[in-house]
Amino acid sequence: MTEPTRAHLGDGYKTYFSIAPALEPERIDDVFFIRHDVYARELGFEPVRDNQRETDQYDARSVHCLVRTAQEPSRLVGCARVVLTDNADPDAPLPFELTCRNTLDRSIIDPAKLPRHRIAEVSRLAVLSEFRRRKGEQHSAAVISDNDFGNEQQPRFPFIPVSLYIGAVALARRQGVEYLFTLTEPRLAEHFGKLGVHIVPIGGPVEHRGQRIPSMLRVEGMYDSLRALVKPLWNTINEQIDGVYSAHAEQQAPQSAAAPLA
């Protein structure tokens, strides 16, 4: 498909994709299908399952976002989740707290000392293989490279992975999360820095499906730090997510009592 100019990222995104929170069982099932197709069937990070759905113990306390194509018939593209802390056991660690327990630099930030209801973790980003066919993408579930940003003569933009991260931030903000953690590929902070997103490394690398760096971003104030060209994309993604939440709330609202007969 032809890449739109970077000056119209919001409109360009709407032309090709839509993003939504996975609020209904059918949409959550779509998330688990994408994860299985990428993490189990394709990359071998998880065992292949007969039901073709990849889940784990953290999904019970997670919120998910789902990207589809905008054109009809709509096709699945990718997903991400935000793992929240456990209301019943707030001190129960997030996944990265276990994976990185020996490499976190707690002089930068110590997740264990933060208000637990204000922290969460982005994980399980996955993009179906047909949407990541470029060189270097075959062995990663969701990737951003230098080539994804193109140049002035041939502008390009990594709509799918960027929208999944922005969508995850939007979901986290709705949950009252202030500190969002993630395990990232070593250069992700550099790539997002081009967009004005400040992802801060908070520890040494670990081996987790390739080399990963524990990192953090602050949810509040993220919009203000974005480069001007990215703000329309942020607005479009948040509008799409807010629209789905509003429609879902209306559907869940109790029906008004029938008017009494005259």
C-alpha cells in the first residue's frame, strides 16, 4: 500500500487501520488468536495449542487493544495488552519484575516502592506476519526499524507498532496508571525518541526472546512531549478507543423502564 505523507498521520491511519479496546469475548478471542499465530505457530516462543489461542495467568488482570484493517472485509492485524496489578494481592509482581529482578536499576526507579495501582506493564505485542514482511521483521513479534521512518523523498511511518503502543498508553490512562513498564528491544527507545516519546531504560539487558531492556514511560504528559506531526495520530487513536468505550457503555446501560400505560 502507498504510504501517506507524515504530515497527515491521523488521516492516514484511519484510511488503513482501526484500533479498539477488546471489550467483548469475541474480540478478546481475536487477541488470543493473533498471539497464538505469532508467538506459538510462527516464532515458537510458546507451545502450539489445539485451540489456537495463546493465554497465560496474567490475562485475567489485563486489558487488551486490537488493530484491524479499516477496509471491508476487515482483517485482524495486531494486538497488545496492559497487565495491571492484582487488586486482591497488590504486591504480586508484574511479569517484568520477575524477569528483570536481577537487572533492574532501582536507583532510577523501584517499582516495588510505587503505589501499586498506578503501575502496569505493556506486553504481548503481536503483529500477524502478512503485515510485517520487511527485512528483519520475520523473527520479531512487532518491530520498528530505521527504515520504517523513510526520508523526505520517500516518507514512511510504522503505523502498526506505534499505534499499538499509543493504544496501550490510552488503555493504561483509563485505568489510572501513571508508570507504564515494558521489556523492549534495545533500540526501541531511540526510535520512539524520534516521535517525542520518552522511554527510559531502567536496568541492564536480559535474554527474553532475544535481548530486551526493561524500560519505563510516564503516561501523564506523554501527549505534550510528542512531536507535532505525531499528535494527530495520537488524537485519532484515542478518539477511536474512546468511541468504542462509549458505545460499549451505552449497550451495557440498563434499559429505561417502560412508560406506564395511560
